[in-house]
Amino acid sequence: MSENRVDPTVAGLYLVGFITLFFGLLGVQLYGGNDELLAVATAFAPMIGIVMLVFAYMAGKAGNGFATALFAFIAIALFAVGVGLLLSAIVFYAAAVFFLIFAIVAFIIGAPKLMALLLILTALLYLFVGFFVGSADEQPIFAAAFGLFGLLAFIVSTYMAVALGTQKMPVI
């Protein structure tokens, strides 16, 4: 009897789409001066990180090493959001660097180019969250920038999830 393994990549991409949409909308709201939403982000992101750890475990069981490492890193980055907003922008800068490293690895292993684009957009999201958190007066332009990159990452991630899940659309 053959063993059916579920590759959680599609579910992980949907979750990435959800969290990047959340941060995209958060950035837009912060640009408009709605600072009380930062408390929501610090509480919400680690909960999504727990779910992402489950997807990392599932990806490992399915034999997808890249998704395992990436989903585990995303989980860590989301946990960092929970403490990073309270501690230092350096957490976000470090996460941005590692998302760029994952983008390079995605390119090297021949992952779809959209995956590399998604990782670059996510790196820019984290970079601008770092700029926002690290600026003395939380510059609204940084919130707008991470909101924009979050919304773009949402579009790419959700497209990839739908395309891979339905196998009806090309994933370049």
C-alpha cells in the first residue's frame, strides 16, 4: 500500500498570504495614525507562528526540506514580531537578511521565480517594519512602505497557493 503524504506548501502559502495581508493592512492603518494596532500585531503574529511550525513539521514529514526550513524560519520571524515590536528594530533587520538568503537559495534550487519574488517582498516588508520600529517617531512613510510590500507579498503568495493548489494557472 502506498503512503500518501500531504505537502503543506499550498497551505503554508495561504497562511503566508494571510499574514502578509494582515501586515499590509496594518502598515496602511499605521500610516493613517492608528497606533493601537501594534498591540494586536504583537499578540497575533506568534499565534500564526505556532501554526506555521505545524506546517514546517508537515513539510519535513513530506520530504520538502526547503519548505521545512522556510516555514520554520517564518515561524521564528513571526515570534520575533511578538517581541521585536517591544525590543529593537535589529530583529526585523536580521529577519530581512535571512529572507533574502532564502530568496537566493530558492533561485539556486530552481524554485519558481515567484517564490524568490515573494521572499524578496517579505524581506522588504521586514526591513521597513524595522525602519518603522527603529525610527524615533515611527515615521508614517515606513508604515506605508511595509504596508505596500505586505500587500504585494499577499498577492504573490495567494496567487501561488491558488495556482499550485488548483494546478490550473502557471507558476513561473
